[in-house]
Amino acid sequence: KAVSVAQFGSEQNSLLGLNSMSTPGLGDEKSVNTLIQAAKSREVIGRVVTELNLMRLAGFSGGHPNNSKEARENAISTVSSMVRISLRKDTRLIDFNVTGADPEQVASLSNQAVLSLVAELESQKSKTMQGAVQALVAEGQRLQDKLTKSEIAMHDYKRSNQAISLDERKDLVLTKLKELGSELNHQSKERLTLETQLKACKEEQLPRDELLSLPTIASHPKVSGILTQLSNQKSALALLAERYKPKHPKYESVQAVISNQEQQLTTILADAVHMLESSCENARELERRLQEQLKKQESEALDLEQLAVQYNVLKREMESDQAVYESVLTRIKQVDVSKGMETPPIWVHQLAMVPGEPVSPNAKKVVGSSTAGGFMLGLAIIGLIVMQDRSIRSVEDARQKLRVPVLGMIANL
């Protein structure tokens, strides 16, 4: 009998479903049973048969030709009957017990059973990892193609709608829209002011000083020009008054100019209603043009907004494809890095040694069992003899067996 030992890890393994164990216990019973059944599987036993080339041995091939299907099936069946796999209580150790007539053969079978289980699990793990990598690569290629299509669609949309600098155009239009809105509000207020002043002029004759207090009248080019000239002439007259008397020719000349300018101002102010009406008309025209410009800017802003909706849809789709594609690339790199770093699900704890003595027959056990059996058999025979003995050995025996009164007893006859 030869025993080799395998140990399974406490880390979670996706292939066998072993759960993480924080204590030295066994973990999930189903997971352990799955591991034991994997050790008994045809794949593992088949590896043992192949590695040890057992099909060439008559005791395993069953007389079938070497390397035939029948010889392999018979060898697998024979090895399965020789190997007994069990879990050590309260440990993570699995014993591979093999019994047979050849000591070296049972040791080889036991060791190869452990090695084959480890190799089979590593092979399955490698296939699973390879399949995962291939799936990730295929998904990455699909996402790359999708990302390329998204980029092309976005580029075509920009070119067909002249949306190369859509954000900049949108900012400019919004800025212009705000400026026009502010200017239109200001112009509307100015028009209302002019209309109020015009209404006041039409309803009552305002004196000269009140007319000049109106900003529209005072800022009129003709009025402002006359007022400037009057101010200059009055300043000059004040200087002349310090040097000359009112009858002096220079003094009179300046007075004449001032009088003439006063008459011109009076004439201009007499037409104040016409001036206000002209200013109101100009204000209305300017307001109308501003409204047209504002509507045009609003229409352009709506068009840009419509372009931006589809543009943002394409942009979000492209960014989403880019993010998913990068995440898949990152996952592929992580899988490549972790290939050689993961802890194996099971490894060899101890290989079997060639047994030095047979486990059957056990001489000590046979002698002990025979002695105990002989003793018990002797006791049984003695008991049987005693039970079969019908001789009368005492007065009581005579009374019980003969069922007559005892008259007397002779000591020696």
C-alpha cells in the first residue's frame, strides 16, 4: 500500500468553486467533494495510464492489444479500482491510497495520481484562461471597430454640418445674443423716453429752459452747437465787460453776435416737436433693426442647438465606446500579468514511498485473530459439552431428574 498526499488551497478558485476559508477547516463540503470527484475522473486516471504506459502491461490491458481502445479502457478501470481517494479529517489534505501486489508499482500509481490531478487542473485552468483571453481580445476588436465607426460618423457629421468649431460658434452666437438683448432693452427705454418727451411737447408749450433740460433737445447737434457758441461768446463778453463799457464797439459787436445766436436758438427750439418726432422715428427704426438682428441670432442659436444635440449624441457614443474599449484593454493586460502569479488550486504535499512491507496478509493480525478465535471456539465447545452431560452428580440432580423423594445417600459405593 502506498499513500501520496495532495493539499488544496484556501483561496477561492473559479474552476472548482472552492470558497475562501478563513479558518483551517474544510470549507464548503460540495467544493471538496467536487475536488475528490475530479481526482477520480476519467481524465485524471487516463493521464495516469498514459504517463505510466500501463496499457503495455498484461495486468492492466486485460489481454487486449497495446494502445488499443479496449486496453486503455481496461487499464483505466483497473487503476480506478486500485486507487482510493479520501480527505483527512479537519485538514486540507487528500490521501491517494493505492494497493497492489507490486510495491514499486503502487508507489508509482499513487504519485502519478497526484501529479495527474495537479496537471489536469492546471490544464483546465490554462484552457479557461486562454478562452477568457481570446474572448477579451475578440471583444476588444469588436469595440475597436465600433469606436472607429463612431469616430468616422462624428467626423462626417462635423464636415457635413460645418461643425468643426461648433462650441466656439455657439459661444459667439450666445455672446452676440446677450449683447443684442441688452442693446435692444436700452434702445426700448430710450424710445419710450423720447415718446414721453414728445407727448409733453405736444400737449403744452414748454418754456425754453425746460426744452433745453430735455436730453434729446440738449444733445441735438444744432442745439448743442449754438449752446457752445453762446457759452463762448458770453465768456468773451464777460472779459470785455472788465475792460470796456457797454457802448464800446467791441462790446456791442459781441452782444450782437450773442443776440443773433439767441435768435437762432429760439428758431431751432420752435421746431422742437419736429426734432423729437425725428428722434423718435430714428429710435423706432433702430429698435426694429435690433429686433430683426435678435431674431436672426435666436434662429442661428436654435440651429446650432439642433446641431449640438446630434453632435453631443455622437460625441457621447464615441466617448462611451472609448471608455469600454480602454477597460477591455486594461483587463487583457491584467490577465496577461496574472497568468503566472495565481496560486494553483492544488499541489503535491507529499509523494508516496515504496512500501517496505505488505499490508496484507498481516502476520501479527492473523496470529492474534487466530488465537482469539481458538479461545472463543474452545469456550464454546466446553459449554456445549457441559450442556450435553446428563450424569447425576448430586442429590439435587437426582431429585430434579427422577422426580421421586430421596430416601438416603450413600457416600461411597
